[in-house]
Amino acid sequence: MRRRLALIALPALLAGCTLEPAYHRPPLPTPAVVANSYGAVQAAPAIQSWRAFFGDPRLTAVIGQALANNRDLPVAVANVQIARSNWIIQRAQLFPAVNAQLGATFSQTPASAIQGTAASGAYNEHIYSAGLGVTNYELDLFGRVRSLSKAALEQYFASKEARDAAQISLVGQVAQAWLTLGADRSLLAVASDTVTEAKASLDLTSAMFQHGEAAQSDVDQARTLVGQAEYDVGRYSTQVAQDKDALDLLAGTSIAEDLLPTGIDDEANILGDLPTGVSSEVLQARPDVLQAEAQLKAANANIGAARAAFFPQITLTGAGGVTSVALSGLFSAGAGTWSFVPQLTQPIFDAGKNRAGLSQAKAQRDSAQASYEKAIQTAFREVADALAQRARIDQELSAQQTMTDAAADAVRLTKAEFSRGSASYLNVLTAERTLFAAQQTLATTRLLRAANLVSLYQALGGGLS
């Protein structure tokens, strides 16, 4: 009895084992901290959801439309469903597939063809059968099927992370496009205001020239400023139209005008705040890094399946049911039938196929590990670059705001001096040109600051809800 119990329990115990190597997460191939001199390091910052990080309700509404209508995201969602189905199909091989069978056989044989029979005519035979059967169920003694199932499960996890990465990327792209549209609209407004001011200056300079109070060079300078501003109006008008088209494409629908930014003057109220230094371990939670790690785990599991190919494979085929020559007697006593066909296959010579399969699985694991380490290094660089820019962008914006304010004061003071006759109109034109350039640079710097925060938000893994 003990021997029988041991024989029965042995396959069950072996079925719980696999030959895959124990998985250990590779050490970080980067410094322990991504930081700069701008601020203190935060060990584990809580990344806000995009609804909380993007404070402007117009922008959050546009992002919501993009998540609902963008054509790229459904591809990632479908890939998740494909990977999940592949896992379920592979996992099903861990269990025997039981099939019901119901059949009938009708045959006719000439009586003369039956040996030892001299009768004429034909012999008719009707056989009815019903039963349940299991075909080619592999007894997973060495974990081959289990390893393949685990590999499929990890690929499913990888597809889910890829879907999350696609959503975070889409949120960032929409935010960048929305902010770029706002910046170009600010630049267009600056150029339009400059055209108005420059034309007024040109009219005044032309009138002064007619009365001998200004030189031809003053008129030419005023006309040059008008031409430059009008050129910029045309250029920025084209950029605004292209920005709108790009935003509509990302959103998958035409965005209503009331959801579009009027400018980028209030970028500080559009975006939330983020840490100025983070631990490198935070990068391991990025969806693309988790995707690479899941693929590494899948490759590690495939090694177990490749190793199991060297060992015997046992398959079981069995059936049980009833058979009768009359349909009415199909389920009567004595009609039962059964069959049991175990089969063991031991590789002896395969011309190096199994050895090459194991070598291939190990190489794929090494390739997946390199990809995982590269994903972390890429994440590290993206965060480091964003932090490096952020460390100075606020100072640059503050300095540019001071320069713009000073340029505006210079225009006001120069005009006052000109009205008193203590400055030439060329000084006024020069001050206006300086103000025009300063306002353009200020709008561009505001966009850079906002874009930097969006890039850092993406680099840190973003938020999905």
C-alpha cells in the first residue's frame, strides 16, 4: 500500500517542479540617485495622476478626449487581450482536455467475404458508442508546460505595461501639443500687437519726415520693424494652424475652441510640481521598465522549458464509455468499454536540436536582461536630463521676465524722452525692437518650462488615472 501511494504521489510532486533558473532582479546599472544641486533628493516621490498634475480643466478635458478617441491606444489594448488569450491557451495545457464522444458506425459486408461463411447476401452491422476521453495529456513531470505557461503569463504582464506606457506617452504628447499651441498663440499675439505699434510709429515717423523733423533712415527703420512683425504674424499664424491640426490628430477628434489655450502666460497654473531629485529605484516602477523586466522573466522561464526537453515526456490517452449494436441497449449493463494508453518518449538522438534550443533560450535571456538594463539607463538619462534643465529653467524664466519688464520700461521712457526732444526717434524704434524680441523669448521660455515639467512627469512614470 505504501509503495502504491508513493507511486501515485510522485508524479504530483514532480509536476510542481520546474527546471528554470531562480529569477533575481539584476542590480541597477545606474547611480543610486538621480539628483542635481537644485534641491534635496526624494526617496520615493508619489507621482500624481494626470488629472491632478494638469490643473487646467481645458487641458484635462482634451486629454480625456484623446484617451477616448486616439487610434493608437486601442492597438495597445488589443495587444493586451491577445497576450492574455495566449496565456490562457498555454495554461490550459496544464489540465487534461476531456471530450465527449457520441458516434455510430453502419457497415455492410458481403456474406461471401466473411471467411468460413457460404451464405449469400450481405452482413449488416450497426454499432453505437458514447463516452468520455482524454487525448495526449502530458504529465508535466519536469515542468516544461508549467514553464511555458509562466512565460506566456509574463508576456501578458509585459503587454499590460506596454499599454500603460502608451497611455502615459499619449498624455504627454497631448499636453506638449496643447502647450505648444498656447505658446504659438502668445507669439502670434505679440507679433500682432507689434504690428499695430509699429504701424503707428511708421505713420508718425513718415509725418515727421514730411515736416523735416526725422531722417529717411528713421522711416526705413520704422518700415523694417513693420515688415518684421508682419512676417512673424504670417509665420505664427501658420504654426498655430499646424499646432491645432496636430492636437486634433492626437485627440482623434476636432477640439472645440473653448478647450484651446489662449496663450501660455499662466503656465505656472497649468501644471503641478514635481520632485527635484529622486532615487534610481523609482525608475523601476516605470511601465516601460516593468515591461522589459516581464520580458526578462518570460525568457528566464523559457530556459526551464528548454531544459525539460532533455528529459522523458509522458503523455496519457484514455477513454471510457459504452458500446452496443443496438441503440436501445447502449446504456444497458455490460456495455461499458475503456482504454488507457500511456506513452513515454525519451530523446536519444536529435542532431543537437535540444542543446541548440537551450543555448537559444539562454541567449534570449541574456538579450532580455541587456534590454532591461538599457531601459533603466534610458529612464535614468531622461530623468537626469529633465532635472538638469529644471535646475536652471526657473532662473532663466525669472531673468527673461526681468529683461522683458525692463524693455517695456525702456520703450515708455524713450517715448517720453522723444516727446521732450531729448532723444531721437531711432532710439524709440530700437527700444520697440528690443521689446518685441524680449517678449518672443519670454513666451518661448515659458513653453520650455512647461515642456520640461511634462517631460519630467513622463520620465518619472506619470499617472494612469
